[in-house]
Amino acid sequence: MNGASREALASARERLDALTDNTSVDATKLAGELAAVTALLDREVSLRRVVTDPAQSGEAKAELAARLLGGQVGGETLDLVSGMVRSRWSQSRDLVDSLEELAATADLTAAQQAGALDNVEDEIFRFGRIVSSSTELRSALTDRAATASAKSGLLRSLLGGKANAVTERLVVRLVTQPRGRSLESGLESLSKLAAERRDRMVATVTSAVPLSDVQKARLGAVLAKLYGRQMHLNLDVDPEVLGGISVRVGDEVIDGTIADRLAEASRRMAG
């Protein structure tokens, strides 16, 4: 996001944090209502344009939101949405993207309050690995001809009773309401949001064999010092790396695998 939208989202994040810091606010209920508003504005393009129209006053847009949502959502959700439509947005879609992010953040906050955020982070990562290793499952979850109820039923059969309820809700929403994203990018975004709840960055670590607890602790400390932030490690094992490790943080890859060094040697010999 750029300019006005980035500032509007930053303000909305602060308001959400202030709301969820209050233990009397039900973060799970807030997440569900924000997700419902996201779906509404994603579906109703003309409404989305009206509530982001810079020619309309912020108060008029907030009053419209109150008329539409009053009685349908709780006061906390209505206050949050009203504040967002009062803000200026560079593009109308940015409002919907931001609402979707806040819905996911509220769910992750509920997990954090329950002491389950680490589990949710790990479950999202493991689910992503399962999807990437199963062409049949990925096809079923991304099939445009399949109904949302069929996809959610499949996910609940896979995750129900095995994963945290927050993980299940987040993945079901992502799969049934992809909004033009790939499944992989959506899962990666959820993983990053989960890490941000603790002001942590996510490092995806691939090694030929599982790392010991000492190795994990040492690697985490090195990466935290390198990036200046606490680091959450998503660990993956791939025998094809032939020893060493490969670390990806965002778009940056730190590759120390034997396979990478052999490939580099081959390139030099060919050159």
C-alpha cells in the first residue's frame, strides 16, 4: 500500500490493538464480524467505492456504515469500521485488504491471549507444507468449480480436532475467500501476521537433517542479532540440500547448502 492507505491501515492497527488490549472485548467475535464486513465490501463493488470516495465527507461515510451495519455487528466492530471509512484510501480495494488483515490479526490475538499463538504459527506452516506436497489436495482447495461449503467441509475433515480452532478458521476463510491470491501467498501472509504479534520475523530454514535444539537456539540467536528482531524458525527437512542449511527471511535467501556450493562450482567450471 502507498501513501494515504498505508497511513489509514497504521491507524486501524492501532485502534484494533487498543480494542483487543481490553480483556472485555471478545477478539474471536470481533474477527468474525470483521471477516463478514470484508466479504460484504469485496462482493459489493459499488458500496466499496462509495465508502472510499474522497469526494464524500468522512462523517457521511461513517453514517452510511452505521446504517448498514448497525444491529448486524457489535459496537467495537462498528467503531473500528467507522474509523476506517473516515480515513482516506489510495484505492478502494485497500480498505478491503486492510479489513481482511485486521480480521486475521484479531483471530491471532485470540490465540495469543489463550497462549496458543506458537501452535497456530506452526500449524499454518505445516499445513502449507502439506499443500505444497500434495497436488491433489491443492487442486481440490483451489478448484473454482467447487463450492465454498465443499471446500470448508474438506478442510474441517482435515483440521477438525487436530488443529487449533483459530488455525481452522483462518485457513477456511483463506480457501473459501481467496480474493485473487494464491493459496501459498495467503498462507505466507498469515504466517507473517502471526509472527508480528510478537514483533518477530519468520525464517524458513531448510536442512538435510533435523536440527538439534542447540543448533536451533544458536541459529535463532544469530539471526536475531543479524536482523535486530526476535526470529521465529519454521523448520523443514529436505535431503536434497546435501548438508548445510538454507534460510529464507522474506525475500532474502541465505544459502549455505552443499548443493548450492556444488551448483556454483559447476557454473564456474562451465564459464
